Amino acid sequence: MSSSANPTLDAVHTSTVDSPVGPLSIVVSDRGLRAVLWPDDDPARVPAAGRSDGQDASSAADAITAAVATQLAEYFAGERTVFDVTLDPVGTDFQQRAWNALRSIPYGETVSYGEQAERMGDKKKARAVGAANGKNPISIIVPCHRVVGRDGSLTGFAGGVDTKRFLLDLERRVSGRSLL
């Protein structure tokens, strides 16, 4: 993952793709995918996603947008278990570490917030990890939906708990694993 040095100066381009969980907004910079946002996402949750600059997207942004749309469609069709688009999330160093840890959770598996914190080196930071996950700008592709409560409960998720359940059920069906 990269992080933009000055995200306020970056031109971002937004497009919308349909999905089984509703329309998703894809936000890209010329460097990579900045965000995948939910239909009712609070703009304050991911402020660095910015707003579309109103200009035509560059060829780099167009290519990234097309790759994201294709890979999301393949994911929802059960044909893709790993994403390989270039990412450009904006966040603190701790958030970047948490989001990188999310990317290491295999398709069809879940971990608790405590397990994610332990993988990051400090099992006492489960709440901080949960807060960082809540700011994850790249839903689905950076799979914060794979993190559950210590008892396996489906806890907070920007797309809603029903959407989290849908995504986990999809991965369970495709992988043949029991997630909860």
C-alpha cells in the first residue's frame, strides 16, 4: 500500500458500480485505488477519499477504475479470491499497518480484533485496531469484513452488519469453509 504525501492536492475521480450489496463508489487517484465506499457511507469516515475534481479522468485513473470494477464483479461472482489492483489509501502509519494486516487475512477466513492486534505486535491494541479498521477506505478489497468479535459476533461495519454477513457467506460458499 502506498499513502499519498499530500492527498488534498491529488485529483481523484469517482465512479459508481452496481453490486449485490448496492451501488459502490470507486474513488481513484492517478496512483491507485483511494476508496470503495458504501451507498450510505458517511463522508466524514473517509475524508481523504475527496470529491471528484470534475475533470475527465486520466488514462491511468480510467485503467484503475476499470480494473477495480472488473475485479469486484469477479469477486461477487465467486471467481476472484485475491485482488491485485494498485492501492493508494490515505491514513496514519498505524492505520496503514492495520490495513496491511487486513490484507493478510485469507479469503474465507476470519480473525478477531484481538488476533489482528496480536499479528501487528500488540494484542492490547484491539480497540485501536477496531478504530483503524473503521476508517478503512477500501472496503471489500481490503477485507475489514473478515474481522469479527472475540466471540465470533459480527460487530461494527461501515456497510452494515447485513452486508458483512452477505460478504462472509459469499466467501464461505466459495471457499467451502465455515467462517463462524
